[in-house]
Amino acid sequence: MSNLAYKYDASYELIDGRTYMMARPSVNHTRIERNIVGLFNRYLKGKTCESFNETDVYFSEEDNFVPDVIIVCNPDIVEDNGIYGTPDLVVEVASPSTARRDRMEKFYAYERYGVKEYWIVSPGDKSVEVYLLKDGKFVLDDVYPIYKDYEWDKLTDEEKAEVKFAIKVSLYDDFEVSLADIFEDVK
């Protein structure tokens, strides 16, 4: 393979029968993905659910996604070459080229296929939007930001008291993920 071919090597996703090329992720994207996978793996060790990253998820012949991170609790849908069915939790780390698709086409597809929990991670503003599936529709559970010092200083004491520093994962009663850990080493 020539250097030029390697430079432009990309994977793709199939959404509603349309092919979307996926560019290689940025360093911060990779750091966030690595951090989340590590946090998920530590918690899930010895449990039924399992986490994966950059794994093909086959919902149908028209929908083949490669989410950044997923949790699957049904081992029957895990095959050697991908996941054949619906993950329980999906995490997408948004980038300028994918943010619209993560919030539109993929959002509605994940909802349609019954993903129980969907996270959209924004590296630029260091925040996580968490959606939970209720009655077949995604409902915004919360937005979890990391505040810059000047933003924190502008909050009232009441607002500061309401700030959450960890995301409670809906799949287990005692599963929480720290925002500081998700964004560790992210510039």
C-alpha cells in the first residue's frame, strides 16, 4: 500500500441505505474514546454486559454503523465480525464532520432500533448529552458539562449545588462515570 493510499484509508457507515465515509478521528477524539472504553471495561468486568469500540453494528441491510463506543448486554448478538442487533448503550464522539449526523440520522436510527441510552460527547466544549429511551422516543436526561473556571465563578450557589460531576449509566444502579475521567488528557 502506498503512503498516499494509507493516508486516505477510511471506513464507512451505511445509514438508511446511504454510504457515509468516515475520516480518521482526531487525537482528542481518540483520547475520549479510550477513556470511556477503559471506564466501561473496569466497571463491566465479570458482568454480563460488554463494551466495544469501533465495532460494526448491523441493524439491518440498510443500517450498518460503527459507533465510537457501545455496551451490549445480550451476548447472542455478538459475532466475530460485528454486532448483529441493538446495543444497549451507544456513545458517539462528535466532530465537526459528524456532529449533524450524530444528532439527526443516527439519533433517529438509534431511537428506532431501541437503543436504551445514547451519549453525544462534544470534545470542544467538554460536555456529554445523555438521552434515555422512554416509550420508544429519546428524552434528554441531562447535559453534563465541564465548566471552565470563569464559567464556574459566574454560577450561583444554587446552580453549583445542582451540577453533576458524574453520569449515572442507566444499565446498572451503581454505574457512574466521572466527567473528569472522560475528558482526562483532552486539550
